[in-house]
Amino acid sequence: MRVALVTHPSSFGHVPTRGHPERPERVTAAVDGVVRSGLTVVEVEADPATQTDLLAIHDAAFMSALERLCAEGGGSIDADTYASPGSWDAAVSAAGAGATAVHSLEAGAADVGFVAMRPPGHHAEADRAMGFCLLNNVAVTAARLAASGHRVAIVDWDVHHGNGTQAIFAANPDVLYASIHQYPFYPGTGWGDEIGEGAGTGATVNIPVPGGADGAIYEEAFARVIVPIVQQFGPGWLLVSAGYDAHIADPLADIRLVDNDFAMMASALAPLPPAGRTVFWLEGGYDLVP
């Protein structure tokens, strides 16, 4: 299998505050893991997101304020989220990386895409940066694909619920959002009764699991809920918010997955969309750094 590994040097310009778990070494560790996998790696440099693609998701005033904060030297956005002088370029590149991966797959250059960039994105809402996330990377790509007439399924296995992604597509019947996550936990959303709204009712699926849940529970959830629902939806593209903070070694969460459990989830999802139409995103995962 050929993997389009999408990266950009700007990821290292998003400079963390002292001791922050979302830091540049995460990208280095992720890239090393892909290279060591034994798969054929096709290295691709991300193109920045276009203004049109960003405005399809994010409020213009919010983006202007975020860009200005970075230009003025950065600072804390909330207790978890920060910006540095290089964060705007990093965020725009991360938001455009999905389209770069899609282009690579459409051209037949690879069989699957993996976006190893930061900052992560699934907590970012239309007008708010939060939870380590500045712009919603997977949502930018999903909106672009949906606008082109594709049905898009997003599966989110990060230990935290992707509140931003869910909110952005809550009323969109052409984008399925399915998440399995620790609950109750940050950001406090993602209970089972959150199923979308309006025309999008039923296209949001949440599987909250308690702290201590292990791979057997995740395997059952994939077999009984996530895989059948994605199959029924019939996506043209599958986008995966692949956080690794549900790993047993992660000190910030309480789920007890091991390496093989992530392989199980990826393998369960691989056959669902048409061949060459799956892209994975690096979301959370303190444990990625040795």
C-alpha cells in the first residue's frame, strides 16, 4: 500500500508554551511511525488552504482576529489553546493539507492519505479556537468535497469528542459524523442523543464510553455501530480524525487502547469507501512522543 504522507515545515513554527502536550515532537513521532510501518511512503508537501475553503467553514472576523493575534506575537486563547507568531501559517497549511492529500489520491499517486500536521483541528468551531485547535482541518476538506457533490463520512476516534466538526455539519445530510470518545470528558459534548438537526438529523452518531474502556469495547462498537452506519451512508470519501490519546500510555485520558486496537479500527474502516478515497488526520495524542 502506498501512503501519501502530507507534511509541511510550518507545523514546527506553531511554538508551544512551556510543558504543553501539543508540541512539535508529535509530528516527528507520527512521521517516524509511518516511515517505519513498512508501507510505501509518498511524501507530499501541503498546499495552504484557500480563502474560499476557509470561509466555507470559518467566520471571517474570527479568522482575521486569529491572524492578527499571531502577527502581534501570539498568546493564550484559553487555558488549553495558544498561538505563536508562526501559528497562523501552520494552521492555514494544516487546513489545506487535506485537499493536498485528496489531490494525490485522485491522481493515483497513493492508495491512502495520512496528514501529519499541527495544530490539530476537530475542536475548532466556526468562530472559536479551542482544545489545542485553531482551524478545523478535517471540516475544511469535508466541506470542499461535499460542495463538489460527494457524500463524506467522518469517523473520529480521538479520545475527546470533536465538538467543532459535529457543530459545523450538524444540519448537513451529505456529511456523516461518527465519533467514539470518553464521556464525560472534555469538551463535555458527544452524548448519544446528539444526532444532528434539521435535514442532517440522523447523520450525527455518538458513542460515548466510560474511562477504563478497552479495545474489546471499541471493537464491538465498530462492528455493531460505526461500520454498519458508514456502510449504510455510502460515502464517496472517508475522512478519519485519528487521535491517539485513547492509548493506555496517554497521561491525559483514561481509555486503555493498545497499538493493535488502532490497527483494528483502521482495518475496519479501510474497505468502506471506494478504493483510494480515505484520508487520516493526526489529531490528539500526547503518547506519540517517546
